[in-house]
Amino acid sequence: MNKYGSAALLALALGTAVTASQAAESYPSRPINLVVPFPAGGVVDVVARMVGQKMAGALGASIVVENKPGAGGTIGAAYVSKAAPDGYTLLLGGSATQVFGPALYKNLPYDARTAFAPVGQISSGPLVLVVGSTVKANTVPELVSYLKGQQDKAFYGSNGNGTFPQLAAELFKQANGLSTAHIPYNGGPAAMTALVAGDIAFSINHIPVVQGLVKGGKIRALATTGAKRSVAFPDLPTMQEAGMPGFEAGAWWGLFAPAGTPASAVDKLNMALKAALEDKAVQASLAAQGDEVLYSSPQDFGRFVQAETRKWTQVVKSADLKID
């Protein structure tokens, strides 16, 4: 190659580097699409819209929320996994999309371990262990004793196959050597109706699902599943305080971009997320549903998701759970 050819190649390389640098500096230069893999109007959707609005202010670009529900959140996650890795398509993901779905679905159209770039965690919230009035147990050890005495005659209820309430209850069963059978219901309200009626002995469910019934005296709460006491139930012990060392099950949410998204874009998004989570209105909205802000760096969030994946994949395998 002559000196003119070498000079042309050098100019091309320098031009490409300048273009990439300019793109990184100007990001974001158009609206960002935030995919929520659950229906509009639900708790997750409300969180996404509030956080997205605050992030938009920090980024100087609008964030458009798009709902793509179905298959436990995996339809929306699959869509984002195939999007261009340019920072303009994000996923509000959680344990359902990143951990449970990959462990439960046989032919998922994405590999959660490699398809996404973690941006940052948003929140985490415990579940609540609740029993009906027909169950003679006021503490977690008393419930375990009661269930062992009932053996196969007692049931627990969840919001459906593959939902967090089912997996949390399976973790509880495995930790205590229980044989309590599962009854899946079509959502949390249906499971609570069954609990009030005495059709099931217990459920481990989300705070917004159980809070009104607990306060109304229709069901009893025995413990929460977080690492520390819940702001929604400050007088309730955690499962660990109630005699189950190491037991923890938190429903968490965070932002993900497609794998290959430039680190500069991920970092800008993370800083905007941090600013959004420092907003008092966002914190109050999350606290109202029993969640707390739990900001993290992309690196720490990635390590957290890996640990959650190992933990819950083992629970799914031990319980032999599958969804076709």
C-alpha cells in the first residue's frame, strides 16, 4: 500500500472515531423508548412513568413508555433484547423477566444472561406471609408446625404459575421440608379471596395485594420477606427475625438496555436514574406500595442479578417447576 492509501485509511479511522465521539457526546438526541412488559395502569407501569419522567428531565430528552405485556413479562423483554444497542430502547425489568422467566420457560427467545446491559436498580420490596382465620398460627414456627401436621391436606395459593408468590412459597417449603400443595389463581385478589374463605392455608404475596385485608382483620400477617423490616408493616418481623435465618425474597425492578449498548450511554442513563431516585415524590410513591429506593451502579446491579439468577434457578429446579 502506498503512502496515499495509508493516509486515506488513517483519515477514515480518525473520522470514524470522531463520529463515535460526537454521537456519545450528543446522546440522547431523540426520544428514548422505555418498554414496560406489563399492562398499562398497573403498579409497574406507574413506577416506570414516574421514574421515566424524572429521568427525562435529567437527560434533556423525552422518555416514551410503551407497554408490551404477556407471558410473565417475557414478551416485552424479548422485544428489547432484539432492539438496536444504541441507548434508545430500554426495559423496565425485574425478577420475572430476568430470572423467573428464563428458569421456567423452555423456549424463551432471549438469553437473559447475555442479552442485556444492566443500567441500574430502581427498587426492592418484600412480600408478606399471610394466613387465613382458620389457621391456628400466629408466628412463623407455629405455621410450620401446623403445615407439617396437615401434611398433604393443606394448600397454599399464589397469583398464578411462575409468579413470585409461588416461588417465594416454594422457597419457604424447601427451607422447612413441607409438602404443602400449590393452587394457582388468576391474580392476587383471587388468591386472597380463597385465603379469606379458608380454601388455602397461606400465601406469600405482594404488599399492595394483602395490605387492605390485613388492616381490615380478614387475614393475618406473620412476617415480611425482606432483609429488613418493611415501612408498610414496621411492627412485623422479617422471616429471618421470625426464626428463618437467611430467608429473603424481594420483588425488585431495574433498567436494562440491549447488550452492546455503549458504556457512555449506560453511564448517562445511570446518572439520570440516580437523580430520579433522589426525588422525594418518587421515593414516596414507592414507599406507598411497600417498596424502597435501591439505586446501584451498572456493575453492582449486574452482580446482583447474577446472584438472584443462581438462587431462584435452584429453587425452580428443586421444585421441578416448568411452564411450556
